[in-house]
Amino acid sequence: MAGILAWFWNERFWLPHNVTWADLQSTEEASFPQAEDLYLAFPLAFCIFMIRLLFERFIAKPCALGLNVQANGPQKAQPNAILEKVFTAITKHPDEKRLEGLSKQLDWDVRSIQRWFRQRRNQEKPSTLTKFCESMWRFTFYLYIFTYGVRFLKKTPWLWNTRQCWNGYPYQPLMPDLHYYYIAELSFYWSLMFSQFIDIKRKDFGIMFTHHIVTVTLITFSYVTNLTRVGTLTLCLHDAADVVLEAAKMANYCKCQKLSDLLFLTFAIVFIVSRLGIYPLWILNTTLFELYEALGNFPALWVFNVLLVVLQILHCFWSYLIIKAAYKAISKGKAGKWNPLHVSFFTFIMQKIYSAKYWNVCCCFCYCSAVSA
């Protein structure tokens, strides 16, 4: 095992020339990132998952019920052993031939069987209450960690000048705030990667799982090789759009359509600007060009850049989905009744502040903000 670890953590692969792992050992004068620090992420990931369960049950659920979020799931299909066996063992989407055979076997018309399968498929979908609780948890964490990241980064020189990410590298001491920021983000993404198998299944499950693997890999290797400065910029930039997305979902589950549309529009703008504009011009520019100019070429440089480019490819895919969803909403007339570009945001909020449902939504968001603070 020692031989395998020595081969994997080869200095000539992970570090620039004339730099060794011994140079990055912590001393009394300065502390540097150590691989052993990352073991803390696993028990913390479990703790975050347990906190999530408590949060959803004792905080998110009462808020959802107070907002009149639908607690009941979809209508259940009537029990039928034959159809249940076909559904679980053969197919959830029977073709016309199978439908006709089941119709003769059960003496049901085809439309009734189609309705049964539709109800049975919907039966596996989570209730609106479950989805609201999940979104409220993510909204609270993203708001907290994004606020923490902004407060930390505004005091650092590399926020305003990305070349400072490589000034003095790799002999950049590890600050306690940066250490906490990294471990908290890594723990959260570990918890997401494991809980994704029990969470609400979405169409982009494979893409999200790939995203989580790439994110955990980047956080881990950037921490061990002390590429943490550019790592903090990447993490904070990605959290910005997630806050607005979860807020838009919560508003949608509360059936506050106008507020949801406004938040979705805000999310689309923030996502596309941050992921397709700032990310390549700010993050990829400094890792592809400024890092090479400052430190020269070493193998790990290309590993990190390939992973960062994979993230950019995922950003392009999600931007396509966002634009596609917006186009469908507009073409079907869903967005035609109310265009947030034509309404003053302040006027909209003042008009709705007296509505009980909108007031409850505002209280819910303020409560999450207070918890995050």
C-alpha cells in the first residue's frame, strides 16, 4: 500500500519543478494543506446529512404546511396483482400489444389500463411537500456557504487580481477560514453524492452525478496540492446561481407563479453570466494561461484543466436546458401573461406583500437567511 501511495502521489506529477511534498509540511511558523485533513470530510458529510433530516422534518415541513404546500402525493392506483407484476417485473410503459393482452385478461378497456399505469408511475413520484423540504434545505445551505465565501473572499487579494492565486505558490500558508470553507464544501458534496440515490430522481441524474464526482475530485486534489486560492473562486462562483434556483423552486411549489417566474428569470441570467461568461474568462483564463506563465508546465496542471473544462461542458449543457425550458414556456403562452421585464420588481413586491401567501413566502426566505447568518 505504501508503494502504491508513493507511486500515486509522485512529486513530479503533482507539483511544479523543484518542489517536494516535504516543502509543504506544516511547521510552527506556517500551516499548509495536508491530505489527512480531508478525512474529516466523511464524518462531517454524515453529520450534514443528519442535520438535513432534522431540518426538513422540524423546520422545512412546518414552513411548507404554513404555506399550504400540498402534502398528499399523486393519486394511488387501485390494487391489482396482475398489473403490479407487469409494472415491477416487465415494463412501466406497456406497448399496444401488451395493453390489448392485459385488456382481454382482465376484461378492462385499454384506456383504463393506460390510466392505471399512469397513476402507478405517478405514485412513485415524491409529493410537493417532499420536494419543497429538499429545496428549502439546499437553499439554506447554499445561501449560508455563498455568504460565507463572499465575506471571506472580499478580504483576499486574489478576488480582484487572479494572478495573486499564483504569487508565492506553492508556499502559501493555509488560513483557518479557507480551511473551514474547503472542508464544509467538500463535506456537503460528499453528502449530496451519497444522498442523490435516495433523493428525488431527476432526468439529469447521470449529469448531476458526474458533476458531483468532478467537483469532489477537484476540491480534493486542489486542496492537497495547495491550489486553494483559485479553488475558493470556483466554489463561490458556482454557489451564486444555486441559491436563486432553489428559491425559484420553493416559490413554484407554493404556487406563487409570478414570484417563481421572476426568480427563474434571475436564475437564468445569473447562471448564464456566471457559468458561460465569468467562469471561462476568470477561472479558465487564470488556470490555462496565468498559471502556466507563473509556474511552467507540470502534469497535474493538465489534469486540473481537463476537469475544469468538463465542468464548462456541463455548464453549456445546463444552459441549453435552461434556454430550452424558457423557450417552451414562452411558446406555450405560460410566460405571456406576465413578463417580469415589464414590471418593476419593487412595485411587484409591494403589491404582493399584503397577500398572506406571499407574506408567508417572504417570511420563509427571511427565516432561511437568518439561519444561514
